[in-house]
Amino acid sequence: MSVDVIKKAYQATEDGFFSLVTKQWPMNPQIAAVGSCCLVGVVCNGTLYIANVGDSRAVLGRLVKATGEVLAIQLSSEHNVAIESVRQEMHSLHPDDSHIVVLKHNVWRVKGLIQISRSIGDVYLKKAEFNREPLYQKFRLRQPFRMPILSSEPSVSMHELQPHDQFLIFASDGLWEHLSNQGAVDIVQNHPRNGSARRLVKVALQEAAKKREMRYSDLKKIDRGVRRHFHDDITVIVVFLDSNLVSRASSAKGPSLSLRGGGIKLPAKTKAPC
């Protein structure tokens, strides 16, 4: 496992989706406007690799032995042009395009279309030949572009896991829109492990309802397709770390990590390779 291996996996995924778009373009041209954030965590030999494109986020809960607190540590870098440094990066990559980032309806967007600067897919902003009819007009740019506007290159970081590292929260921006890093970590830490991800989603939806001055129960009744106007989609995974396994894995030649999915029963001593 290495940073290079992870980057190659992202590129292979991007290439695979590009092939799909090329094949389906004659029958389903709107697939060129389909894209996704991609957040990955890999544990190998006691090292945690975090890779990300887009604005999903990985947060570590780390125990401070002196106080007993569990602190939130953000591990991933985000690629959303709401962040000034990301806007600056886009301007430096596209110095000849003064409209590479546009403030539209009080929200910063790449070419006035999309908030993230990196993704898997979104081929309409990477390959000029797919930014034309019959793609919907709202996705088509007035001027052709010579170089990809978005990137699929992930930001990758490495972290040596410590015995006081308690758990990891992987979540899409729909969660972080309503919860702070520390707020999410506190919820996981102060409740039973079982159902942690579901609990985070519920609290985020309760916050979304509160912001709209409506009851959570009424928000839940709204059809999912319509509900997108009330809150973004939310995906959450919580991974609890076993300090004994982490210690053994960092000293052993080969990794050994036990996994148990929430609500899914696996045979005893099930092992999963890194």
C-alpha cells in the first residue's frame, strides 16, 4: 500500500467511468453530467491512508488521556470552492479564465455550475467533446475549453494510528453542513456504539428541520426526491478502532484487521485484508 497505489486506483476508477460515458453518450448523453465525491480510508501495517476528491470528510476521534476528552481531528482535505484556498487554486490553474469561479446566488461555483473542484466523473467539465448538444443546456458552457476544468486527482494523507485513536467518521457534506467535527465526535463518544452512523444522520436531519422551522417528523414525511430541496443527501460510516489490533498490525509484517458491519453478523474471527 502506498500513496501512489491509491492515486492509481482513483485514476482507474475515473478511466472506467469515462469509458462508460463514451459508450452511453449516443443513447444517454446526460450521463456526462453525472459525478461523485470519493472518500477512501485504508489501514495497512498500522498506517491510515485517507484519500479524497470533493467535499466529503474524514474525522478522527482521539482520546486525550490527561482530560478524558475525545478530540475531533479532521484528516481529509476538501475541494469545495466555498473555501478561499480552493478558489485560489482554481485561479492559479486557469489564469486565462477570469470566470473559472463565479459567485451565483450567494454561492461560489466552478463556472457557475458546481461547488466542488475535484470529482470522479462530471466528464462534461473535463472533456470538451461532451460539453455540447444533446447535453442539457444548463450544463453547456458558452466557450469551449482546452484543458479539464475539474480534476480527479485525490488529496492523500498518511497517519500512524495510535492506541488512543478511538474511531473514524467518514461522511458526505450533507452531515457536515449541520454538524461540526467536534459535535459529531461527541455524539459518537457519548452514546452506545451500535447505531452510531444512523444516530448522526438523525441529528443532522433534526438540525435541517430546525433551520426550516419545521418538525423532524414532518421532514421525514416529505418524498426523498423533493426532500433534496430541504437538505443534501447524507452518507455516514463510523469505524471503531481496536488499539490492540492497531498495535499488533504496526509491528507485524502483514496487516490483520477485524471488521464487523453494523447490523450485519459475520462469522467469528473474520479477517479482511487491507
